[in-house]
Amino acid sequence: MARYTGPVCRMCRAEQKKLMLKGSRCMSDKCPLNRKRAAPGKDPKARTGKRSEYGTQLREKQKIKRMYGMAEKQFHITFEKALRMPGVTGENLIRLLESRLDNVVYRMHYAINRNQARQLVLHGHILVNGKKVTIPSYGVKPADVIEVKENSKKLAVVQNGLTEISKSGTMPWVSVDVDAVKGTFTQYPQRAEVTDLADIKEQLVVELYSK
């Protein structure tokens, strides 16, 4: 399945949840959910009845998949990997998603959303332990150093992203040197630390794929 290239706010409206696909704009008055825009499509009220168990599980999967900007096949592969890991499958899934290079670049505020972070990686602007990595799904490990290439540090997208650190800080599992535009992935996050997924029920995804 090809990557979705339409208006991303439509996805937030479909899920009736802020998926943080446009960075700080999602927290502004311009966000369609802040303006109480209805779900997309004809007669959305006709689809607001009680969902089936499968429908509830599917919507939860779609929320997570869309937040991290992944295609179905890629997301399923990540789930299968989480399933083979020791521990709680749902928590393993979040851990794998959070340790993707494009997500870590976003968490370090080198970009204002995950899509921009993915583009930085694909275009060769990101170094991992001093080596260029152009694979967004690359799995970052604790103590890995993630930095922007020297000649890319002045890019507008990077500078705009870094301004968010002074406003919202960083997540507990990453540390960032703003002046050097260099950060460290200090540890895999605990499930409770991923606060922007507090209302996500990843266990429903496990149940969906277990059918």
C-alpha cells in the first residue's frame, strides 16, 4: 500500500484524536479538532454508533500506525518482532516504535513532526555514532549518539524544531545538546513515560493481530 499523501488533518478527524502530524500547529487554534470539526466523509453522524469489538481494535491500530507514519506491512512486521521479544507484547511494540531512528530524530526536536524527521533521515542529514544512516526504521540502541551533519545544522527545519525544546523540553529517554545539535538515546522508554500515548490501548492491537 502506498504512503498516504493527502491532508494529514483528515486522519486526525477520522480518528477524533490529535495524532501530532503537524507539530506545534496541532496545539494551536488552527487544529480542526480544536474547532470541533466533524469526521470526514458524508453524514459522519451515521457512523458514530456503537462499534464492534473488531472495529474498536482496528481503530486503535490505525491511530498508532498513523501517528508513527507507517504503512500496514511495515507496522505488521514491527508487531511480529515485538511478539517474539520477551515481555509484554504491547509494551514491546511501543518500545520498538519509539526506538525507530525517524522517531528519535523527532523526539530530539530536530524536526517538528515525524514526517519531517523521516525526510531528514532519507536525505542523509542524520548521523548515528558518527556514521550517516538513511534508513528511517533503523533501530536506535541505548547510548547511541544521534546528531545532525555539520553542514545541515543551519537548516530551517532543524532550527525550527530545536525551538520546541525551550517550550516543551525533551522526553526522559533522550538528552540533547542544542548548541551542538547532538543528542543521546539514553535508554528504551518505559510505557508510562510515553505520555502522548497515554490514552492509547496497545493491547487492543495485540488482540487484533491475534485473531
